[in-house]
Amino acid sequence: MKIVRQLLVLSIAIITLASCSDTKQNNVPLQNQDMSGMVPQQAPIQNTNFQKKQQSQQPKLEMKYFRDSTGAKSYRMPLPANWKVNPNYKDSIKIKGPNGIMVAEMDPMNFAYSENSTLQKDLSNEGFDWYAFATIDEISPHFLKPMKDNGFTELNQYPLPAYTERMQKSLNRLEIPGATVKAFARVFDLKGPKGEDAVIVIAQSKISVNGVDFWSVNVSVLKTPTTDFKTARDTYLFALNNIEVNPKLVDDTNKEIKSEMQKNNAN
């Protein structure tokens, strides 16, 4: 059970960092995740061009902070002054902009998996739901289906390398002996039937340690009037590409990991 206790604290630490906008666990099986409340009712960003556009137009960009369930600042992103961050972390609507622009996020989805039957049994007894790692390409149809059922069509999809690189650097700072870490992200542009379009961003993190894969999925949806689609999309993707995770979040996570390691070594 020593390794199980160690894996438990590692999983909590990993989930805290990977789902930096919220610290609660959500182990609902992937197939049971419901996106219906996020469905809007009725070419990757070129940062240089967007910055030039922002320099000639108001409002200017400013760093906006997002807090976790403890009230601590977990990350920040550059957004227009007239895009407002929702202070209620429990609300799925995270950002509201002019003309009905909004960004919603699902609760983070966190999973674990191991081929080791003993570990699987022990960790299952601790309340873990098991789901083998699946790529964004494999899981994206599940998240796109509610949109398509409401008349949306997929226009384009592409990676988000700058955002992925930033999240990878944060994960690389985790001091987990013997672990391998990886971040992924992909963007889906959708055309709506009634003058409103959408962008879905699916992000993943995967940390493999001691024969267990801990992985999480974060999904955000940008809803925007068709007339504002390109500007709103580029604004939001630019913000993600320049996201800054609070370094204290990583430091606190590492302290928790180190403390647990010391306790286990002493037993």
C-alpha cells in the first residue's frame, strides 16, 4: 500500500496543476460527460498580425487573472479590457465579451489507467475511475457531436503549438521521480446555423509514473456572432498562446510531492 499512497498524492498534485483553473477532481467516465449546457444557443492565429491590429484599435490587451476554488490566482491571460472574467469559479461561463461573445469550460476530466492488475484494484478501491489514455483525435468526436446535433459543421482543425509548449514547460517543472509528462492541444472551428459560430479547444495532459497513466482533459468553447468570428477566435487563441501559469502553483505541488516522498521513505 506504500506505493498506492504515493500514487494518490501524486495524482492529486498532477490533477491540481493540469486543471489549473479548478482544484476539484471530476472522475466522471468520459462517455458520461455532458456538453449540452455548453452548446451555443441559436487558420491558426498569426500573432504578429494580431498584435499590430491591437495596437491600432481599442480596447488594449491587459492581463486577466483566473482563480481556483481556493481563491488563489492560478493563471492569467492577455485579453481585451472589455472581456470580463467571471469571478465565480463554479460557473461554466468563464469569460464574457461584447456582442454576446463568451467562453465556457467543462469541469476538468481526470483519469488513471494501469495494466498492473494489483495497482488497478488498489487504486480503484480508492475511488479512481479507469480509462485508458485516448488521443484528442479519438475523443474529439464525443465533444463535437452535441454541436453537430445542433446544426454546427466543422470548418477546420489544427494544433495550438505555442499553448502546448507553455503547458509542457509547466508540467516539466513537476519534480516527480521517474515520470514522463506530455501536453497536447487542438482547436476546432465550427460554423453555426443561426449567425453564431464556435471554437472548441481540447487540451490534454498525461503523466506516466510507476506503471500508471494519470491523464486529464480540459475543454473550452468560444461562442461568437458570425460577424465577429475571426477577431474573437484570434483574440482567444492569442490569449491561450500567451497563458502564464502561476509558478507558486507548481512550487506548492512540488512541496506536496516532496513531503509525501519523505513520509514514504521514513516508513
